[in-house]
Amino acid sequence: MSVARPNQPLSLALLNYGKPIDEVDALRPRHLAWIQERIAAGEVLLAGRRASATGGVLLFRGEAEAVEAIARTDPYIIEGAATLEVVGFTAAIANAEIGALLA
């Protein structure tokens, strides 16, 4: 497998639930619709709930500051069901398939 060097700014949005899971799950349809909109806009590459069900992880295209502004529009954040941490990084090396997706 070949290696790509995409040199693309990406950001991880780490969500930590701050309310009981039943309250989080009540907001889930709105949260999932929001994610689908962000994917359609080309902002989110992937998303999922943490295996421990204590929060979620979203991979965004873009610099941390811009991503944080977008992520703060997530219904989970607006409704106070989760807190947000954004970690920006540069994708410096990837397998060829992922590198092609980031180009």
C-alpha cells in the first residue's frame, strides 16, 4: 500500500455527555440530522459515538477555530447535553486511499 502526504488541516471534535443518556438520546435525531447536513456540506468526514457511550467523536475538515464555530451549532452543544473539545491537526501522512479522499 502506498503512502500519501495530504498536508490538510483537520480537526477532531470530542463530545462528552453531561446529561443522563436518556436526555442525550432524546436529542439524538436532531444531532444526527445536523451531522448529515455537515457531511453534505463537506465539513464532516466521519462521526460516531464513543464505545463507552460517554460522548462522541467527529472528524472535520478545517482549522480548529473554524471547526469549533461549526461544532457549537450541534444540538447536543446548544442544549447543554454535551461539552466540546476541538483538537486541530495537520494530516501529514495517510494511506493512499484516505489521502485521495482528502485531496
